[in-house]
Amino acid sequence: MFIVDDQYTGEIHKFDNEDQAVEFCQEQDIIYYSRAIEYLSENDASLVDSLALAHEYGFTLDKLDSETLATILYQHNLLNTIEEDQTQ
């Protein structure tokens, strides 16, 4: 069993395998400008990390907005929380 600790929503998600956990993370997004700005200000106020990730994924500045940038960072942060539940 694999666990994703979503610190943004405060929820713990459990999956039968790692592929399901990764797929879940990649399907999550942050919509609405206000939520995106809030997430970015709390998790990457300088935008250094989120802009670096966007660059890694091939985005250019003209194709970015706050929601896309926040979603990229959110998915990255979720992927980094995936752990195998050793109690199973």
C-alpha cells in the first residue's frame, strides 16, 4: 500500500500500488486565481522552485499563469510525499 500525504487539503490518500499514487498526484490541480496565489505564497513565495519546475517541463513564460504554476508545484510536492506503508 502507498500513501500520499496531501498537506494542502490535510488528507491522507491510500493506494494499492505506486502507479496509482503517482497517477493521483498527476491528476490534481489548483484552480482559481485566488487559490493559486495563496498556494504559491505559502509554498514558494519567491517563485524560484515553481518556475524552475515549469522550465524543466518545457513551459515558457508566455504559457504560464498562476494556476498552471501552482498546479506544477502542487503536483511536485504531492509526488514527493509518496511513501510505502511498511505496516502492511
